[in-house]
Amino acid sequence: MLWLCLRLPELPLNAIGENQTAGPLALTHNNRIVMANTAARDAGLATGMSVATAMGLCSTLELRCRDMECEQRHLENVALWAYRFSGDVCLCPPNAVLLELGASLRLFKNLARLYRRFISAFRRRGFNVQLGIAHTPLAAELLSHQNLNPAKLVNGTGQLQQDALQQALHSLPTQLLPLAAKTLSTLQEMGLHTLGSIKALPRAGLERRFGKDISCVLAKLEGEQTDIRPKFIPPETFHAQRHFDGGLHSKQQLRFPISALLSELEHYLRLRQCLNRDLGWEFHYLDGSREPWSLALSHRHFDRRSLIDLVMLRLERLSLQGAVETLSLCCEQFIANEQANEQLFDTASNSKQQEKAAHVLDKLRLRLGPHRCHQFSLQDAHLPELSWVLRDAHAPKQKGPSSSATKAGEENTDSKLLRPNWLCHPPEVIKETSAGLYWQGELQLLQGPERFDGQWWQQRQTRDYYIARHQHGALCWIFKDCLNRRWYLHGFFG
């Protein structure tokens, strides 16, 4: 097996997006400096220093509290990104991710190509990453502290060079071993400063002196004992953000980070085999205020370019309240990918037309505003005026009519019964005289009757429907209420 460890030594700064800020900045916890950026380190700040001492060294120092939840979320995003290279990903808190690359080498041809993909991706994000590669998870995790080039340990085909690997392991400092602080202190006092000096001693003697923990660690390093790591499972919701030093002042400047966030969302949806139904955006301004805004979607396939256009169209209705310091994207509503069954010789034009229609519908909603786009939906009802309902075009799909209603519809189709394109709601009263039926002109019966009899559990309705011709030539759908003996106009044929 071939394990790769990705370690982010500046994860606390990466998580808040301040690792590249120009001014001196430091993160604090319990009144101590946890991490400082480059400018602060140049001013003499160091990890573990008290806040009072740090402020004495640098009067322009900006202090921020360490955000552990943000760091965990950022580490999960890195693990989610790593899924595109391996299906076996593990979290190694507080700042590392493990990947098993044995099967990935066949996909990416060789390790050099895979290594370039890793490095280029992290450089684009401005992250400092350290890599460790070995035959066991613990060995890769420890070697990541040394940040050795994988080319020194692995050949082009992905085979480990055992001599180079053992030499790198032997030179590891003892303080990196996952042992108790008391054990590590004793090893240092005995002059055992490297892993090689420890491995040179009899393991039985080490176990008698320090307990089973040290022999267990050595066994996991060599692969003699199974090192089971819990696999990372993608979260149920998607959350990502981009931070901008100094802030962005125009909407066009937001286009590129919006595209980057949608690209991450696309990868997340591909992993979970689902489709999002919303885009929850939030602006974090330099003055500390926030502005959330959302975008409902009706697409059947994820198309990043189309979504960028929709988001920019939505931005036209907003006015920025200031400089945007952070842009975040959150998605919580998902549906399973639709599995369409197509004919053997059917083309993809139908699905493309449906996707274009959904895209046009989203644009209309943005242009006209929410709750102004509606569509007709069938529902299980016996009477014609109750068999359809007007609903929001972006509302979740309701369950279709029952099987009995569907069968009835199929029977109507098979018998080729005519139905009008327009219904009168409510039905118009028709005058009945000795000369015939009259509604803004004479009506002549052409076809019928067709009996509708139902709703006995509420208020029984019994109707005889006819097709009639108006004196002006229009075809009408009329019925006679068999209970009150009156005639009504119910619709017109196109």
C-alpha cells in the first residue's frame, strides 16, 4: 500500500483566510500566541508567547481568537477535495489528511503527475502544504513533518525505495512519536533523539521499560500491526468560503470567486450523487456586517457556466453595502440525481430541452421576482375543475395522481375523448329556452353526453357533458347538472 499525508502547518491561519495578509497578525488561545503570520514572525513573535509580550514587541499587531470549528470545517473541505484523487481518505487532526494512493496511480498514470496536481491546487489557494509518503499511515503522517519530496522515496511507477524510506524514518526526531509526554521526556534524557536510535534497541527491553505503547507505535510504523483509521464521510451539507484581503468593491470582482465556489460544489455533488436545489450565499463586509441571500434552482443537471450567469443576474438586484471581505456558499437542500430511461435510438434532445426550459424558468423568476412564476400541476380529483392546481414553479414536486387516476387518464386517452384547452372558472350559466341553448349566441349540440358522477362523500355531482358549436363557430364544452337541471359552459376548445 502507498499512503500520502497532506499536512497544513498553517491551518489556523488558512481557515480564517489571513495567512497572506500584509500586516502582522496572530491567533490567540488562553492569552497565548498560537500562531503568527510572516509579518508578525519577522517582528519577533513566536508560538507560546504571552499576548502582553507580543503587543510589546509589535504595537500594530492584530489579534484574533483561534476558531477551532472553522479549522475543522476547513480540514473537512481539504479531505473533500482529496476525494477526487482517492476513495480512501482519513482525517488526522489537527491539521493533516491521509490518502491511500495504491489504486489512484493506475488512474493518474504515475506519481509525478499526481504530485503536480496536488502542488498546483494548493498553490492556487495560497496554502503551504507538507507531504509525507510511506507504506503505512503512521509513517506517512510522521514523514510529513519532514516535508520530503516524494521523488526521493518513490520511483516513477509508484514503488517505494526501501533504503531511502528507512533512512528517512531513522532520522525522524523522537518528539514526533505519538507517545505520552513523560515517555518522550525520558527518551530524550537517555540520549535517544531519533527514531533510528530507538529502533536499534531490543523491542522487548523497550516494552519492559516504557510499556506496550512504544512497541505498538513501532509495529504500526513497520506495518506489523494493523493501523485502522476511520474513513472520512462527506458531510450532509456543503459549506465553503473565500476570503479577500482588503475586500472586493464591485460585483464583477466577485465573478471569479463565485466560479471557484461553484466548482467545489460540483465536485461535492459528484461525490454524493445528488443535485442541489438552492444556493445560500452570504456577504461578510469589512465593517463586520453580514448579508445573506439565496437562489432557488430547478435544474436537472449541474451546469456551472449556467449557474454563474444566474448568480450574476441575481446580483443585479442587490447593492453592495461595502467592501466584501468574505464570500460564503452553503447548500442544504439536495435531491437524488434523476435516472432517465431513454429508448435505444432516442436522442438527448429531449433532456436538453428540459434543461433549457428549467434554465429559462430560473431566469424568469430572477427577472420577475419570487412567487410570480407559476405552472399547472395535476392532482387526483374527479371533477375537471379540481383536477389541476396552480403552484409555484420552483416549489417541490408533489406526488402525482394515484394509480386509479392515472389509469382513468390512460383510458380517456385511449378512447380519444376530447378535452378543452381553456376552462371557465367558475362555469358560466347557459340560458335554456324553448328555441334551444343560449350563451352570447346560440349553441348547437354536436356530441355527448358523457356522464360524470362522483364526490358522493362530500356533495354529490352528477353531470352530462356535451360538445357544442357556438353560432360564431367556436367549439364549447358544456354540461347539464342532473341534480338542479341547469346548463353550464365549462370550457372552449382551441
